[in-house]
Amino acid sequence: MNRKLFLEDVNFKGKKALVRVDYNVPFDQLGNISDDARVRATLPTINHILDDGGMVVIMSHMGRPDGMAVPSMSLAPVAKRLSRLLNKEVTFVEDCIGPKVQEVIKRMKPGDVVLLENLRFHKGETKNDEEFSKELAKAGDIFVNDAFATAHRSHASTVGITRHMSPSVGGYVMKNEISYFGHAMENPVRPLVAIIGGAKVSSKIGVLKNLSKKVDKIIIGGGMMFTFLKSIGFEVGKSLVEEEILDTAMEILKQTRKDGTKLYLPVDTVVADRMDPKAVSMIVPVQEIPPGWMGLDIGPATTTLFSEVLRDAKSIIWNGPMGVFEIDAFSRGTFAMAHMVANSYAMTIVGGGDTDVAIHRVGESYKISYISTGGGAFLELLEGKELPGLAALTDMKP
Ligand code: AMP
């Protein structure tokens, strides 16, 4: 892909920047924002444009309202939080296209910030509709995409809009994600170790195949370990197994050998009679999983093995938990891994919602070199795919 334009490449003086962000933040039962990291992440981009003498019109999606105006998915509470974080007024507009928007943006002066209502209240957003894209584009002069977490989707506000605005540039969130990741994958300080966990192999086949060519070592944990173990003849009881892709799992193991990549499978596991906080559990070598029991975490011997594997790592990429970490009894492996990654001397990149949660739960997130803001988009980068939202940005002139 050609080098794209980023916000430092353009001058915002007197211009309205239409900034696509990902403010899809979680709320608690009382309707308060429980984690505003996604809002904070965009402050450098917003401040850069304001410092440059520009105006900022922000748009985002929130949840999946399927083209209808659902009050619980309004971005109004985010406008308040953004206002507090920026320490300046943020005008909220109850729509993202149409006369209300035009009226507000007509009156904007340099330094002003406006947040538009949830893009997905209109069906045209997820359909990448041409007319809707054109309407959105009327809200600004320069398009800035800072929504890395949505960059793997071809939607009106990420892709369609770039046909109606020029230039279209990436913000700081986008730039950081791409540059950390690009550096780790294309020009890494080796050994580069990938830690891949999570429920299923099927959702990460592309990731594993691509990583096999790029990294020096792959560590496997989580539910997916049992499909690998079964593919090489182990009895895994009632553990999560994807029977239909046993051959694929075997092929991945063969490919890593061919690529000269070392792959490490767990040697012991925490098994239980059911997936329940009150279940009876015990630690067994993977050769001794009793019939009727299921493996729900990696065991202590595996943690020791993986710490040896990570000892000489200079770069680490981690996606996916080592076990069912939502249940205390099966969270040790994931939390031990979080400590190991955080305290390694490597450049560390962590991505994916669950992995992010695990790193924060152990209180060591500040020791990670880069925590990706994207789940699906991060996985697509790991797969070596081109992100449509990034590809659609304006190329830098040679
Ligand atoms: P993913 O979205 O593929 O990264 O998977 C994350 C989910 O995998 C988490 O909710 C974990 O509870 C689940 N998981 C991890 N280990 C296991 C396991 N051994 N058996 C079943 N589910 C697991």
C-alpha cells in the first residue's frame, strides 16, 4: 500500500475537519460511561486540529441500532465527557446529516468542536450508501479518519465519504496503530513472538498462517489448544474442539515446521467437570485429561514453559486469553501471561477486547508498549489484510 496522508501533512487553518472516531464506549447499569479510553485516545488528533487553527466536527457509531434512532445508543453522554476532557464546550447535534447539522456548522468558528449523533441511526452508514456518504461529506472540508477499530469495515463514514472529500487523512490513533504494528511485523527486533489464545482456531486460521511466515515463535493457549492437541492424537475429553477443522489445525502445525517457526502448545491444563465458577477443578498434564472433563485454562507447568519461551523475546504480539478468564478459577493462566508480557524486556503489542481487559485487570497496562484500540481490525492486520478504511485515504504524492 502507498504511504497515506496523515494529519501533520495538511494545514487545518480556517478549515472544518470532519473527524471519524470510534466512540463506541461501554456504559454501566446506571448509564454512566464506564471506560472512556476511546474518547481519550482521540484527544491528540482533536487538539492538533484546534492548535492548527481549525474547527472539529466529530462523527462516530455506537452499538448496533440497525438504522433506527435508539435513545440508549445516543452519543449525547459522550459529548459531555469529551467536553470535560477537552475543557471546552462541545456542541452536540441530534443528527449526523441534514439541516440541523448544516445550521450548526455554518456558525462554527476556529476552535469550535461539534459532535454529531450516532451514524448508525441511518441505514446508509453500514450499507456504505453513496447518497448518505455525500450528505455526510457536507459537514466538513477535510476528512480525518481516526477510527482504527472500524477501519476493517467498508462503511459510508469510513470509505464512501472519501469519494466526496479531499484530502482524506489519517489521525493519530490510526497512525500509531499502523506504525507500531508495521514496525513489529515488517521490521521487527527479533526474536518476535506471537501469543495467540481465545476460543476457536477457526476464527484465527488466517492469523496463524500469516504469522507463521513472519514471527520466530508462536505460543498457543485458550480453547483453541484442544483442537491442536486433538489433531495430533490427544484425548481431550469434553474440551472445546472444532472437529471440522482438525485437518486445518494439523496443516498449520506442518506449515510452521516448514516455515521454521517454533510453535508451543500447552503441556498441562486446568480441567473441570463443567464451565461454572462452582465446578470441581484439577490440574492435569495434557496427556491425562479424563473423559467427561473439559480444559478451561493452561496449567502452571505451561506458564513456566511459556515464560522460558518469552525469556529472549525482543518483540511480542499478544491476542486472546489463555483460558476462560471471566471465571476466577480459570483466570490464572491469562493473568500470569499478562504479568509476563508486561514485565518482559520486549517491545509489546496487545490487541483484542479480552486481552486488553486482562492486561488492565492485572494493573500493568502502563508497561505495555502499545495496546491496540481495535479488535477485528487488529486481527485483520495480523492476518496481513489491507484495511479498507486505511486504503481509502489519500495517497501521499511521490
Ligand atoms: P476470542 O474472542 O476468540 O479471542 O475468545 C475469547 C473467549 O475465549 C473468552 O471469552 C474465553 O472465555 C474463551 N476461552 C478461552 N479459553 C477457553 C477454553 N479453554 N474453553 C472455552 N472457552 C475458552
